[in-house]
Amino acid sequence: MILRLLNPQGIAGIAVSLALAILLVIQKAETHHSRKQSGEFEQLYRAEQSSFAETVANYRAAAATARAADLTNGQRVAAAQQTISERTSHDYQTRLADARARAERLRLDSAAAADSGARGAAPVPRLSAAPGGPAQAPGQDRLSGSDALVATEQAIQLDELIKWVKAQTAIDPNSAPPPH
């Protein structure tokens, strides 16, 4: 029986069977290697996905922190601006009241001086006008009392506005809040 297998067809059959067995072993080894490599790639993929998710979470957390810091900083700047505006308004009202009180005192003092001089003085004849034109009374080139008060009020208003602008521009909205 062995002799029958050793004929050319039998040898060819054995050779083909050995070749197929070798190919099957090679295929099994490659399949095992591919599965192992696939598992490694899957682990790398999962690690990459995890890293990406962590990066996204970190960016979101940083954005939320930045928004909170911006909100806090905005509130700090708004409070500082409000304080400056209130202080400037108070200073303006105080200076305006002082100027009006001084103007009223000057008006009352000049009215009192005019009344006291008119009562006790003897009538004095006036001199004739100078040939070049009428004589100017002292203070004739000055503003009237009401015009002087308006000019003073406007000067105070401009001065306080300048102070307000300088104080507002001194606030740095990008700086960190001062330590408490």
C-alpha cells in the first residue's frame, strides 16, 4: 500500500498536502499576529480618544474659568467706575453750592456797601465827561454777577469732567483686582 502512494500522483498529493498544511500554519500565525496588532491599535485608539476627551474637557474648564474671571473683572471695573462717577458728582455738587453761596455773599456785600454809601454821603456834583468819551466806571469791563456765576459754574463743570475722565481712564480693565 505504501508503494501505491509513492507513485508520482501520490507524491504530488503529499507535497500539496504539506504545502497546504504549511500555508495553514502561516495563515494561523498571521491571523494571531493581526489580532494582536488589532488589539494594540484598539488600545491606542481608545487612549487617543480618552486623551482627546480630556483635552476638550480641559479647554471647556479653562473657558469657563476665563468667563468667570471676565465677569468678576467686569463687575470690579463697573463698581470702580460707579464709585468714581458718584464721587465726582458729589464733588461737583459741593463745589457748585460753594460757588453759589460765595456769589450770593458777594451780591449781598455789594448791595450793602451801595446802600450804606448812599445814605451817609453828601451829594457831590459830578464832573463833566472827558473830551475823549465817557469815563468808565471801575469794573465796567467785567462780567455781571450772574454772568460771572455762570462762567464759574461752567469752569467747575469742566474741571470735574476732566477729573472724571482722568479717573475713568486710570482704571485698567485688564489688570488683576487689587489684593484685599
